[in-house]
Amino acid sequence: MLTSSLLGNDHNEIDIRLPDPEAEQAEALRRQCAETAALRNQRRLAATQSRPIKKRAVRKALEERMQAKEALHQKHLPVSEPVIAMETSTIITAPIAPQQDPLLRIREAEELHFLEKQRLAEEQAKRAAAEEAYAKESQSAKGFCRSLQRKAVRQWKKEAAAIEVQKHLPQMERRMAIANVLLCSVLGLGIGTGMLILERPTISETENRTLASMPSFSLSDYWNGSYTAGVSEFYNDTVPFRELFKHLTATFRNYMGWQTGGAIIHGGRPQGDNTASSEVVTTTTAAQTTLSTNPAISITTTTTTTTTPPVVTQPEEHQGELSNNILIHKNRGIMLYGGSYRVGQNYASFLNAYQSELGPSVHIYSMVIPTPCSFYTPEEFQYLIGSEYDNIQNINAHLVDVTPVDAYGALAAHTDEYIYMRTDHHWSALGAFYAAEAFSAAARVPFAKISEYEKVTKPGYVGTLYGYSGDIALKNNPEDFFYYTPKAEYTTTYYNPSLGAKRTAPLLLNLDHLSPVSWYMVYLGGDARVTHVQTAVNNDRTLVIFKDSYGNALVPWLTSSFENIYVVDLRYFTPNAITYIQQVGATDVLFAMNTFSATGGNAKHIETLRIQ
Amino acid sequence: MVFSSLIFLYLFLPVCLLCYGLSSSLAWKNTILVIFSLIFYAWGEPIYIFLLLGSVIINYLFGLAMGKCKDQKQEKGAKAFMILALLFNLGLLGIFKYSGFLVENLNLLPFISLPVPSLRLPIGISFYTFQILSYLIDLYWDKVERQRNLGHFLLYISMFPQLVAGPIVRYSTIAAEIGSRKVTMTEFSSGISRFVLGLAKKVILSNHLSVIVADFFGGDLSQLTVLGTWYAVAVYAMQVYFDFSGYSDMAIGMGLMFGFHFDENFRHPFLCKDISEFWQRWHISLGTFFRDYLLYMPIFGKRRKYGGLFLVWFCTGLWHGASWNFILWGLYFGIFIFIEQCIGKKKMRKIPLLFRHLYSKLVILIGFGIFYFESLSKLLIFFRRLIGLDGAALTDQYLLLSIRNHIWLLLAAVICCFPIAEWFKKLGNRSVGSAYVFNALQTVCNVVLLAVSSILLVDATNNPFLYFRF
């Protein structure tokens, strides 16, 4: 509250303090105007200041308006300043005439009011103009400004987030690091302990081999490094749950590519040379193992009545003839054949040497057996393989007096039947039947119909090609293994490859104790032993078969054809072959092996047997 | 013992880390590390461990002597010791690595027929000899203090993460950390991640790529088609990259677990735009070694650009193996780097990016062909196949089948040539939430990769016998 009062006059104190409504009213109005104006200015100023993009025009307009306002104030409100000062302090700075005409005062106020209104209007107009200018200018710079603004905002947000992240990062990293370290070390230590305390396997069924064993320590072994290497191998080879992990690996590898409906090749392309003068021979991989620890074999021999322990030793150096190249097509594993005319010619000359040494009294037959690659390789991969047909023809062309047996034709006529196992590298009993039939025709011996045999089927067979290719398609699609038991009577005697350790045992093994991968061992219990089958036939015909593992399956089919059958594996036999043939009084000698053997590294064994 | 074997992963490393973590003082930690390193080396080299120990002791003495000469300002003495040390170390390397090669080539000259020595190459001799040299040369150049503690020096040389297959860790890089270091949880964790990444590169990618390479290059080269040759050499380039960088990753990761910070050895070399850049990204520790210790030798002076450059590349090639193809390989890169230097950096930059990439990839791929074929006659067949001489077919079913059979592996390999881990980290660090997600993802990745790699390693001993006889 303020009055235009007079101080200093003691006697007129009351008078001075008399309220003057009109003056008060005018004063209030003026004050109000001034206050609103100041407020507005403040706001305006604040607004313009806070705006990031200040335009010169805007600022200029503002300054102009401020100046105008000040001028107006100075002109029309000379008393307003002291009055305001009086409100805050009691010091009188501008004396006002004590006796002023109230009317004058009203007029003055009215005038003031009017002026104030005018000023306001003016100000408003100016502001509008300024705003218009501002809008106009900003309109032109709008796009640019907006993009700048957006960019700035984005940058700012990013920075803010980065600062935020930076603030939390060490903590976060520590937390996540603890989690990471914990999880990984639990996994690592868990597996580590598991590997130490869990039982380690000793044999591998799918690989059909004994796993590495812990080496015994000796200083010399240590110095040449074989001890530590042996420990590493033992540790890495005999992992608990090995088969499971191998299965997982095969599954994982299956997903490395795209195999649906297509074919897959493991181990690269085959190599062969089917020209007469080549030096190249089919790939030979020498695997080393002993089967002597395979429990399956010892189980089957417990029923025998021999005095000598069963002899299942295998030669240290095994010369398996295998090519590393397996094509998987429609769940069938096909080993890709390379072939070699040169080795085939050697094979033929070896047989010719037998014939010339044994003379015409002994008939020699050559049965070179084709493998699935002749019949089941898809058209687009034919170019990868050597022709088994051509290789067999090449051999036959070089035979002198030796009778070729056309196993190729016999099998080719029945390719829609189950003549080969899908998951194994061997043929099936049925394939062997057709080949044996062809042989019996060539040898002019009786041959029993298939109905004379009893078929035995065992489901769940996954043969060697899974272990070798690691292709999960084979593992996931097992087949039925089958063989035929002759109804005819016969006795079987086994010898070891040096003709010792004679014992009697069934021709066909009981498969119940064998792991599926080894079921082809049903015939003769494997390759190595020399087998003598004495049949009920009475025709004075004695057959000696020199064979590889394909030949094993032929034997049951010939039990109605020859009086005596001697089966010799050409890789393991140690006595001289000619002497042996003459000893047993053979009338017929059959060389029965597949194309990989006849045109590969096994062929040389034929010559070795003759001269050893 | 190799890193990518179960006995290392699940017996040696955990036991070593446990002992290391449980030991209280740094002196104990260093002792543990030395003991385990010696076991690690002796596991593979029961005899040559003595060569390593002897070399360490003698070079330690060289260092001491040289330091003493330096202290007494006897520059001549220091120089004499330096030359002696160089002769000793390079002599050892020469005897064990190159004597057979040298004699074989000398025997090609008329009237010379020397018996070819058949020394087995001690594992890691190329790496640790260079580490020793880095210490001695730096000491000679007053860049580092001499190491008075034999144990510390032995630790530097024999530390098993980098002992057998690099990277070549300079003494100056870890000199301080031998005497004082600290392992934080975060670094230990990133060490694990790095190690697992390296393991996966080696076991999942490299090992499987090598099967493809063996399919094409392992057998009869006359069956190769043009595209098949290019395909196989590209796969081989990736195989070597993942193999070698995987090993470096494992070394760097284990270094972190023990508190050491090794320098990077590979920085996505296939992203390079020219050959000079390739060598700044490929086997960095070797490249910088030759650059710092050979190229800048004062003897070259102004001839550095020509003589020095080719000497460096000759040595780089020779370092990789005692065979002509490696020398050829080194000089091959030397020629391209020389050409690039002649053109100049500014002019190189003006060439369109696409052409630079094409050019560099072409040179690198052919380079890997030279790297693969140690027999020069086979190398010649490779070149002829590459450009379609001798009536090579353009492509065949076998190539298509190989690609189809390995398509996901190949895709994964190509993707992993890019710095995806860095991209993910950048993406993850945008906000706190995503950083958590990506870190969790990394942990999950680690566990999965470790498990998958371990399972694959079980199959590494797959040596099927399989009754595979006919």
C-alpha cells in the first residue's frame, strides 16, 4: 500500500495519511501495467534466450522494444520509480505537492492509463512484427535447422546413453565377467573331473578297435617322447561316453552343409589309372589293430571242444584294401572305385602262374566281384569312378587257361534286389548267392536252390561305412542284416593261418554276442582262419577258395556243391599255396575277391602265397 | 601338447590355473608358471627342453654382460657381446632348422656331396629364438633394462601360452608385467572368451576346412578344375587364417588369464585393401619384428627401400620353413610391396576401392597356393590349373557337391573373416540393457563353443579300423 503522503509535517500527520482512493486506484493500475510489462519482457527475454537459434532480427526487434519501453517509462512515469522506492524503503526521494487537485490527479491517471494502453498496443504490434519476422526467418531455415536439431538431439541422446553405459559398464562388466567365469569354469572343471573319475571305455564298437591304453613308464620311452605321446593318446582316446560324443559329432557335421536329397562324399575323390602303362595304384590305407581283445570272438569259441585256446590273432601289419572315398547317396554308402589295369594284369599273370604250376588236373577260376559303385552310383558321379566292368574285362582278357566267373553279370541282373548291404562295404548273402550260382555253373557242380536254406534276419544293422564316413544318415537308417543257414549237413574245422590249432566250430557264428557293426563276421567268424568244410556231397570234388572278405559269404552257398571246401584268406596264409592245394587234393581252385582287391594292393599276396 | 587337445583343455590348463590362483605371492605365481611351462614343453620335447634351458641361461648371461658393458660405457664390449649373441642364436636356429635344407641345396652343386643332417626341428625354436633376440637387441639399443633375475627371464622365454606357436611377444611388451601384475575378474573373463574363440576357430572352422583342402589338393592334381583350384586355395587361405589366428587368440586369452597383455597378432587380414596393409594385419608380431630389427638396421642406410626390403621378405619367407616355396612366397609378397611403394600411398588411394580389394585378394590367394605346395613341380601344376592350362575343365559336379556339402561351414568361415565380435560389442554398448544382453549372449556363446569344440575333439582320435578288409 502506498500513498502520496507528506512526511515531515508533524501537525498534519493524520491528514497526510488520509487514504486517497482515486490516487490509489491510478497508482495500482499503473503498477499493474508496469508489472505485467516487466513480466512479459522477462518472459520474452527468457524465451528468446532459451531458443537455441537466435536470429539477429529477433534480437534487434527485442532491443528496440526494450528501448521504446524505457523511453515511455521515462517520459510518462517520472514518479513511478521513487514511488516504488518508497514502497521498499521509507526514504522520500521525490516530494509531491501535498495539495493536489484530485481531479487533476484523476485526469493524470486517466492519461496514464490511456498512454499505457497505447504503449501496450504498440508493444503488441511490435511483438507481432518481431514474431512474424522470427517465424519468417526460421521458416526459411526450418529444414536445415530441424535436421541439425534432430542430429544434435540424436548425438546428445547417444552421448547421454554412452555416459550412462560408461557409468554402469564397469559394474556390468564385473557382474557379467563373474557369470562368464563361473559358467565356463564349471563347464571346464566339470568335464575335467568327469574325465578323471568316470569309467573310460576300452574298446570302440563302431570303429571295431581297442582304444589306446595307458602306457607303462620307462625312461627310454620317456626320452624318445613315446611315453608322453602315449599318455596324451590314452587320455584323448578313451573319453567317457565316447560313442555318444562321436554320434553328436556326426550329427554336427551333417549340419555343415546341405545334404537333403543330395549325395555327400567323404574323403575326396578316388584315384585310379585305367591305362595299361600307369604306375598309380588304388589308395591303400594301412590300419593297424588287433582284434584279439574283441570279446565277441572269445564268447563264440567257448562252445568249442578244442584243447588249444582259440586262435584269433591277426597279423600285425594289416593290409586292408580300402579307399577313403565314400559317397553317401540315398542312405547308401558307396566306396568309389579307382581301378588299375596294370595291377589287374599282374593279378591275371599271378593266376596264370598257378595254372601252369598246377597243371591241367586242377581247374582254376577267377571270380572278381564288383562292388556297389558299379550299380548304385548316381549318373552325375559316374565320372568320378573307374569302371569295374572294364577292369574285370581287362583281367579276363589276360587270363590263360583260367576260367573267369562272371559275377558282374550275375549281380547286374539283380540290382533291384538286396544284393549289397547299404551301410557296410560288403555284399549281402543274396548277392553272394547269385555269384555262387554263376560259379557252380562254370564249375559244373550241383547247386542247391535258395529254398534249401533258412533265412535268418537281424534288424538294427549299421555296418562299417558309418564308422568310416562318420555320416549320420547311415547311423540313422539302420538296415536288416540277413544270412542263410544251409539245411544240408556239414562239419567245419578251423585252423590258424599257419595250419595249426585245429578246432571244430560252426560255420556260421551266433551273432547274439557280437556288436552289429561286426555282423559280417557271421561267415567263418572272420577273415584270417583257414576253414575246412566237409559236406555230405559225394562227388570227389575238392575246392580251395583263396579269397578276401567278400569270399566269406560264398562258402555257405557251396555246401551242396563240393565234397570238401578249404577256405584260405590270401592275406594271412603263411604256408606255400601250391603245396597246400596239392596236399588237400584240390580239383578246383577259386580266387574270389572284389575289384578293390584284384586291382589293388591285395593282388600281390597271390604271388607271395605261391612262392613263399 | 597342443592347445586343441582334451588333455590340455581339461587336465593341464585347469590344474595350472588352480595352482596359479591358489598361490599367494607373485613370486609363487611366477614359479608355478615356469614349472608348468617346462612341463608343457617337456611333454612334447623331452630332450630339446635342455636346448631351451641352455639357450635361456646363455642368453641371460649375454644380457648381463651386455648390460654391464653398457653401465661402464664400453660400447665396443657391448657390441662384441651383441654380435656374439646374434651368432649364437641364429646359429642354433640355422643348425636345427636350416642345416638339412642348406646341405641339400649345396649337394646340387657339382663336386659337392655332403651327408644331409637329419635333425628334428625343436618345437617353437623359431618363436623363442626371436623372442630372445628382441630382448637382446632392445637391450643393446637401450630400450629395455637388463633382466637380472634368471627366473624372470626363463618365464619370459618359456611361458607356455606363446612358447610353441607365437605370437612373438617382445620383451618390452611384458617386461613390467613379469615383475608386477594383477588379474582382474573382467580381464580373466575376457581371457576365457578369447581362448574359447580361438579354440572354436581352430577346432570348428580350421579343422573342417582342412578336410576340403585335402580333398582337392591332397590327391591327384591333374583332376582339378579351374574353379575347383580357386575354391580350394580360397578355403586353404581361410584354413590357415583360422588355424593361426585361433592359436594366437588362445595365447592372448591365456595371457590375460595369467595377467599378461600380449599384442594382437591378427587384425582381420582379409579386409585389407593392399598387400602392405595385409602384412600390417597378418602375423603382426613377425612383420613388426622384421621391420624393427632388420629393416631399420643402420647397415642399410638409404638402400633400405630396395635391398633391405627384399632381405626382409626373403627372411620372412625363410622363417616359415626351410623350403624353396616359402622363400618364393616371401619374395612374392616383397615384390608386390615394392611395387606398392613405388606407386606411393597417395596414388594407391586414388584407385577405386573395388579394384584394390580384387587386386589384394588375388595376390593373397595365389600367395597361399605358393605357401601350400612345398614341391615346386606341384606348384607349377597348380599354376597351370589356376589359369586353365592343360585342358582343365572350368568346373565339375565334384566342386558343386563339395560346396553344397559344406555350405554352412563355408558361410560361417567367410562371416568370421569380418570383425563381427567388434561389431556386436559396439552394438551392445549402446545402452545398459543391450550391453547386458550382449554380454550374456557372449557367455552363452562361450559355453556352446567350448562344448561343441570339446565334443569335436573327442572325434579327433577317430582312427577307425572297422574290419575294413577285403
